[in-house]
Amino acid sequence: MAVDFQQIIIGAGFSGLGAAIRLQQSGRSDFIVFEKANQIGGTWRDNVYPGCACDVPSHLYSFSFAQNPNWSRVFSRQPEILAYMEDCVDRFHLRDKIRLNTGISALKFQEKQGSWKVETESGESFTARTVLLGLGPLNVPKIPRIEGQDSFTGVQFHTAKWCTDHDVTDKRVAIIGTGASAVQIIPEIAKKVKQLFIFQRSPPWVGPRPDAAVNSVIQGLFRRLPFLLWLPRTLIYRYLEFRGRGLFGNPSAHQQMQKRALRHIKESISDPNLREKVTPKYQIGCKRILLSEDYYPALQLPNVELITEAVTTIEGNTIVGAEGTRREIDTLIYATGFDAASYEKGINITGLNEQSLSDCWSAAGPEAYLGTTISGFPNLFSIIGPNTGLGHNSMIHMMESQFNYILSYLDLLEQRNALYLDVKTERQVAYNEDIQAQLAGMVWSTGCNSWYQMDDGKNTTLWPGPTTTYRQHTRKVEAADYVIQEKDAISDALSRV
């Protein structure tokens, strides 16, 4: 029987919106975007903490097919990024294609029809030839379990669920964690809190962030001559690719990268004891490299204390460190990151032979082919899927590579008039073995404990190399990589009903 839509996109963040635009540009308009929240934006909708900004320059952290001449800063803040996404929705007339407040509970592949049944959390059901998962890797907050957590008498929340109606002015505040969000939040709230206690298990590598306002004359020039936008975009991209060599096994580039970061510490902090506390013992790049000009100065304010202990216990309004440090607080902020390895985000996904995606990934961890298609789950695409993450460049470049690949897949599906394409198991296995072999020789495998890895140390998050290589691999679907299920007379008749 006929499907409700040719494509269903789940999620209206950068990946979902970008996929919708590219589908539309390719002449495919029979799609819908389901978004569980009441607004588009994904990560940039949810994260509203003080100082929230992107650590990739604005002219690159945007779609190549929707460049923005109006960026006000080199590194844009959250409100401006969200406004850009809203502008994309209007520019490409996507409002009527997006259905908000629609969470998805289950996906089930219907083999005879070659289509997916999509069930919403409210009990509705839709069908589609193909489904695109734009769920994003950073939307499930990870909150550690701490003894006595429920006894806390103050206000506590995760950075991704920032309590906007809670004023931290003149409060005694503790932050657990020193990752990306903490490095942005600390300089902002340190100015206004009574006391700020930062509990650090291991310090991050923090490099300088050369942020600046974009001159209005430059903005005007970009608006009048939009082709000039390619200049900063290309220069930024090539510089980041060049700098990324230090992560991919180039000893000289890695050494220079670490020297620059050490110099940033030395130039920012005069106290040798504090320098020691903030200097990582692991190689730069093993964990996410952070960028900030004001983090180290904030640590030196008289009302700020960096405590190099994990938090073990909470007793009422007292937070207790592993070495017995006790601090009375009013507000507790968890800057503890996300469950980045959970790609299916609680959706029950069932493919061929009634196999569950969750079960398939429970043993070896999340795996896909080119991070996009998954053996046993035909006509399903994971945007920013396993091993497509980056530690050196813009994720939007990776998304656009995947969009190219998905459109090539759809072209092949239509040209062959096939029921579905299913990536061959042996091809997916060989690909992932090669990915892991490459990662084993790179900085992410040098012994640190990061959110890039599963508990057993397997890195299911990062792409092991430059984005240029990934772009080459995803330019076109190779038919030989897939089982192409032709339509039989029955299925062809059903598709016309």
C-alpha cells in the first residue's frame, strides 16, 4: 500500500533541517520533519546557559548552501545560531513541513512493502519509504549518581537544562565538571556569585579563542557580494584541517599543538600551584580541546576555588569531595556532558527479521557503514551516526557529506526501482574494523578517559582523519556495497494502492 510520505525526518536540529533543505533542493518534497520539542533548534534550542557559544568560527558553522552574511562575531553565541536556524526554516519555506511536539517512540521496517512504520508518542502511526534520523549526539544529559543527591536542600540542574528562573547572584555555587559547557559558564557566573567551587576530576586542554566582533562594513560587503562569503569559509576550513594533523598521528604537528596550549596556560596564570592544577597529564586532543580566553582568568578571581577532587557525597547543603573537602552551597550545577554514544535516543527501532537496533548494538557498540546506513535496517539513515564526530573541524561539513550520500542512495533506489537497499554485513564489518584500526594509532587511544569512548575503551564517536577523506567516501553510493532488493509483482502492486 502507498506510504504517507516518501521521507520522514526525525529531529529539527542542524542535521534534520539540513537534510530537509537538501531533499527539497533535489526535487523531493514529499517529506515531513517530526520534532519532539515545541521549537526547532536541537542543541542550540536546549542549551541556554550563560556564555553558550560555538567553538567553530561562525562562517564555517553554517550550511554551505545557506551562508549567512550577518554573523556579528567570529564565534557566535547561542541566540544568534538559533536565529540563523529559524531563518533557514523561513528562507527555504519549511514551516509547513515541520510538525512540532511530536516525539517518536518506535520505528518498524515492513519488509514486504519496503517501508517504515513510524509511531509517535501520542499513538499516531505513519509510513515512509525512508527514514532519516537527525537525533543529534548531544541531547541526553549525563548526570552522575552521587550518594545523598536527593538530600540536597538547594537548587540543582544540568547545564543543558539550565534553570532560567534561578538567579545565582550572591549565591554559593558548585559546578561539577570542567568540560566544554563549564569552561563557558564559569567566566560568566563568576562575576556575580558569592562563591564558586569548581570540582575537577581531570583538567581540560584549553587553547585561546580569538573571538572578535565582525565589522558592520564587512557584513554589508558580504550582503552585497555574497560570493565573498566563500573566502572566510574556505580559509577557516583549510586552517582547521591543517591543524587537525596533530590528532591524526603527525608527531611534529601534535607537539606544536601542545606547546601552544602550554604557552596559553603560562601566559594566563602566574600562580605555579594553579598552573599545576590546570595542566593535563594526558596528551592534548585525547579529550575534546576547548577554547577560551577568559576561563583561566576566571579561576584566579578571589571568590573562585578550583578543587581537584571528584564529588562523592552530598549532605543536605554540603558537597563533599573524594579527599574530604566540604563546601556549603546553595546551587549545584552538573557540567557533566551527555550520553553521546546512545544514538537511537530511546526509540525502539526494529529492522529485518524483527531484529532490534538496540540489541544489535548492545555487544560491540554502535556501528554503521560510513556512519550513515546500518546492515539489517534498510532505507534508514543515521545523520551524525557512529564514528562521524570530529575533534578538529565543523560537524556541519560532515553532515553535508552525509546529505550527498543519502541523495545518492535515493537516486539508486529510484533508478533500480528497488524495494530497498541494505548495506552488506561483511562490508559494514570490514569498514568498522578499518575505522578501529586507524583510531588505535591516533591520539584518542593514548590512555585518557573521554566521552568519545565506551566503557571498554572502544571509540564509537570519532572519524579517524581529515574531513576531506570522508567527503570522498560519501560522494556516491556504490551499488556493490548493498543488497538491492528488487520489487516483486506483489510488492509493486502494494506500492500502487
